[in-house]
Amino acid sequence: MQYLFSVLYDESDLATSDEMAAIDVFNDRLRADGHWVFAAGLGQPETATVIDNRGAEAVFTDGPYLESKEFIAGFWIIEAPDLDAALKLATEGSKACNRKVEVRPIL
């Protein structure tokens, strides 16, 4: 089963060089152990554009969908046999990136 690990953060600074090194080690382990699907960092919330095309015309809004102190700074998509295995990996990912990580199954 696949899981989304959303990296949650509440500061404007980027990962430190030590955090990036730890993330690289974690990513390498995910690949070696067959859990890796995809991962990426995301731009700051103010770089977002929200599109709502539910009405007669599409509406484009600059900025994040929600005003919040925390935002999604990046994500992993991983393969794991079950939720317990995914939670264990997310715990390691949280330590590596020094951020909170939300785990959700991909339907």
C-alpha cells in the first residue's frame, strides 16, 4: 500500500545542511529497502495559486488555500506493507527532516 508523508513546518527558513544530509540518508535507505516511490520539497505557501473552476468561470487566487501557521513543506510517497510499517518509517523521516510528519494512506 502507498502512503503520503506530508512534512509540516511553521518557519520560513529552509532545511539546514545537516538536515539535508540526514534527509539524503533517509531517502537512500527508503530506496535500498524498496519503500521509495517519490519525494519533493515544496515552495513557500505564498508561491501557491488556488484555482476554483466549480462555477461559470475559473477563479485564480494567489496564496495558499488556507491561512495557517503550519504548511506542507514537502512530502514523500512511500510503499509499505501496512500502517504500522508506514508509521515506523514516518517516525524516522520526522527525525531526519526535523519536522512533524502527517501520514495518510493513498486511496
